Amino acid sequence: MTIGKPGKVAALAMVLLVTGCASTPGSMSQDDYSQYLKTTTLQVDQLLAESKRDEAVNLLSKAAELGPASKEPWVRIARIQFDGGKYGEAIVAAGEVLQRDPADRVAKSVRAVSGLRVATESLADLRNDTEMTGSARGDAVALARVMRESLGESVLIPPPTPEELEARRLEEEREKAQKQKARPKARVKKSMPAASEGRPPAATAASGSGPFGALK
């Protein structure tokens, strides 16, 4: 009697549980944990194929407990939660990854995009509020008021400090000076000589004579 792939996965998982996976978190050897993680990955793939996201996340959470220093279970959790539209949970899982590997690009991407989508949903909820109907300016004013009340702040964006204003002024002056230096200088036209070298200029016509006086 042959055992199919799901049966092999289950059998291997049972062996690992008997041989050491039931130990306290962090007490497994690196080799045992690597083998356990491979088995868990296969089980997670099978559960996701059956659209059982919650069960898959539970398995990965157990793997994260058994390997506190490993980021792999958290990476997978972050992606599963993101794909399922659970952006808050995805942000938390991505944060766990970045605690273990601050350079992980998958976690950075999941956290950034999840944060944007949470913000978008929150703004959409505010936009659909019954008080926010009318012109765009009116909606903007109502939205700002609701956000100020929610945050307990009189203003959403504080005014710049004197130091920031001075730094901004210096930056503007520096940019203005650079533009003036880069501006090309205007060319000065040289005046043409009144007559050719060695030849005296022609005598002007007598006062009151016409333009053909020289022909008289």
C-alpha cells in the first residue's frame, strides 16, 4: 500500500512531534527545527490550497514559537494576512520580521502597502460619513474637523518653528544664488568704426542742404 503526498506529510509531522517538536520553545536543535519548518511549509501550502488561511496561520505561529530567532514563519504569516486583506495583522507580522532582519524587503513592502491601504480605508470610512456631503471644500473642512477631534489636536499640521523658517529662507537664498550664477551673461555688441582705417570720415552736408547737396 502506497502513501500519498498528504499522507507522507502527516506521517513526517507525527514523527517530528514525537522526536522533539513537543519540546519547549527554543529548545530544538537547528537541524530539527529546519526539518520541522519544511514540514510545516508543506502543511501550510496544503491548507492554503483548501482556503484554510486561519489554520495555516496557526501552524506558522507555532513554528514561530518553536524558533524565536527565525523570521521565516513571520514572513509567511505577513504574506498570508496581506493576501487575505487583514492589513493590521500583516503589519504586525511584518514588524516581527523586521525585528529579526531589518533589511527584509518583503516585510518592508508588506508593511508599507498595508499601511497605505489601512489609511485609504480609514479615509474612505470618514468620507462616507453622513456629515460629509456637499462640495469638495466642505468635505475637506468636515474631514479635517473630524480628524482633529479624533486626535485631540487643534491643528493637523503644526506651524514651522523659527529654526525651520530660517533654514527654509537660507535654502531659498542659496537656490537663488545658484540660478544667478548659472544664468548666461548678455553679449555686448561692439560699435562699428565710423570710417575705414586711414580714410577720414566723409564731410557732413552743410546745414540746411538737402540730401543731394554733394552733387551740386
